[in-house]
Amino acid sequence: MTKITIALAALASLAAVGASAQEVKLKQAPGVDAVEANCQACHTLAYIPMNSPFLNAAGWDAEVTKMIKAFGAPIDDGDAKAIADYLKKNYGT
């Protein structure tokens, strides 16, 4: 393979990963708008269903707190509660 072929293959792979990450459809329920408005500003929403088998209600509360306190996510208290409630009700174990 030439360097150009390898580079094109790498770009195609990255594009496919990016496209699949953007196509994540979260469960439609109260709070989904707060999740979409706040969480995907920093990371893909694919993390939510990927982590759902491992997180219970306390785990989701801890994740939301971590995003705000450790990573500095600019999420106000009302949205933080809506996000945590949504995640616990729709993606908790």
C-alpha cells in the first residue's frame, strides 16, 4: 500500500467513527433536551448507552458531578438535576 492509500483509509475510518457517533439517538423522555444541549458540547452522546450497563442511579449522579466539578462542564444546577434524573430513569441499571 502506498502512503496515500494508507492515509485515505485512515481518514475514511475516522469519518465512519464520527458519523456513527453523531447518529446516536437517545431515548425521548423528560430531560433529553438538557442532555443533548449540555453533554454533547464536550463528548459524543454514544457514551451514555455505552456506559449504561455499568451505572446505577448513584453512578449517574457521580458522573454528572464529575463532569461539572472535575472537568469544568458549565452546567447549571437545574440542568444538572434534569440530566441526572434523565440518565437514572432511562439508562440506569
